[in-house]
Amino acid sequence: MKTNKRFIKGVVEAAAKNDTVMPWARGARRAAFIAKRNAAEPQRKSA
């Protein structure tokens, strides 16, 4: 099968440029989300 090196090179470059932040990524955004979630969670009584 013939490999299209130019196509593969373009795909790799496009993937390297991608800067989308995922919700599960580490950092300040995730810490803020966890803090918000924990604050909204009702307090549970220990049994």
C-alpha cells in the first residue's frame, strides 16, 4: 500500500497545533470545578 507522507505530515502538524482543553485536564480549571462540585454536594451524615 502506498503511503501518502505529505498527508500524514499534515495530520501530525494539525494535531500538534490543537490546543483544546479537555474537562478532565489538570490545572486551575479542574481544581475550581472540583471545589464547586464539593461545595454544592449536600453534607452526608456518618452512620
